[in-house]
Amino acid sequence: MDLLIPKRLATLGHPQRLAVFRLLMRRHPDRVPATELALALDLKPNTLSNYVNALMQTGLVSQEREGTSLRYAIDMDVARQTIDYLLLDCCRSRPEICAPSYGTSSVSAAHRPYNVLFLCTGNSARSIFAEAILRQIAGDRFHAFSAGTHPQPSINPITREVLQHNGYDTATLTSKHLSIFQGPDAPVFDFVFTVCDAAANEDCPAWPNQPVTAHWGLPDPVRVTGTHAQQISAFRQVFDALVQRLRRFADLPFTSFDPVSLQRAIDDLARLETKETV
């Protein structure tokens, strides 16, 4: 046994250190600035510093300096090693105990379209783009949905303008709250993606059926000010980035991946740069 594993488990036994770890896990593969972590978790800077230092000492979190900013990220190999140790130790010679909780996903069920949910805060731009794009490029294999943790009353008009300019039907697109997808009659999701940092920072309830989750954080075009042309340009950049990611996503050979390989492939899509326009 790795001698650091008991220290890691003890470190994660503290509720606030666990909260930092969970937020960074939701934001993987991003490196999150210390100021953003402190704000999201309502922590004083020196308190946050103590927590991340404890996580760094056990190898669970790494630190990188970017200018004057300190940024933190999960060391996924260390986290996986720790979780694997628990599962393998608990389930030794009794694999049926852990099989429902590890390595199982509805993604292996190729007999139906996959249900995909895109989340952001306002559900007026980025998540709406993603929903519309996936429906159009691969609607026969996916049912795409979107929602917001604090949705706007309606879709941003520039979102609608960009979609219509690119030939997308916007008649059925609406801004809606995440809660409509959390009831007993809601779709069972195979994939859940956050497309804004603020939504990923929120501690949302766990999804049933263990969907594959990932964070595809993109800048919020709604925040861009200036001329209408400058605003349109910001929305188009986000639209183009999502087209690239979702084309790659739709082309993945889902059923040939094991769960870890599938997760890595989807995480890698978050690192794609926008290199083409639509």
C-alpha cells in the first residue's frame, strides 16, 4: 500500500478540504485560480491556502504560478490511485459488491440514443449553443438538452441570431432551470457537461445512473461589451469552439472505450482550440 494513502484519506476527511477537492475535480482539467476557489467556497484567502497546502502535501492537488496568480488542479493519477485502492481493497474476491458503483455506465447501451445535458449558469448562450449544435450534427444518435443553475428569463438574442445565421432552427429552444431534469420523470442522462466555470463551481446533486461528466469551460460571450459586431464576434467564437468539440464528441467510438479511456477522451476535448470557423 502507498504510505500516503492514509494521509490522503485523513486529509479528505475534513469537510472543507473535501469541498476544495470536489470543486477541483468538477473543474478538471482546468487549473483554477486561488481567488476563484476562495470566492466559490466562501473562504478567506489564508484559510484556502491552508486547505490546498494540505492537499498538495499528499499529492492530490498540484499548484502552478501564472504571473501573480496561483492556480490549482487535481492530480488525476493520484486521485484515481487513491480511489482504486479503496475499491480494490473493499472488493477483493467480491467484485459483485463494487460492480454497480464502478466502471458501469449507460454509455455502453448502444440500443438507444444517448441523452446529453449541457449546463451553464444562465442557459442563454453557451449551453443553448451546445444543445442546438448536437441536435443538428448528430440528432439521430443523441437527445440533447440544456439547463441553467440560475437561468435567464429568455435566450440571449445574439445566441438566437448566431444560430439562425448558421441555419439552425431555434423555435424549440428555451431557457430553463436545472430542476426540471431532476424529477422522477426526467430523462436518464448518459453525459452531463458543464460549459461555464460558475456552474461547475456549484455543488449540484449527484446524477443517477452515473453519467459521464466533464467540464468544457468557455468564456461567457454575454459579458462582452462594445459594438454589436464585437459582441457577435464573441458569440461566434464560442459557437465555433463548441462545433469543434461536439463534432469530435459525436465521432467517438463510445462502446469500444473502457470507462477510464472514455473519460480521458472527453476531458481531452476541453483542451481543443478553435482552429476553424463554421
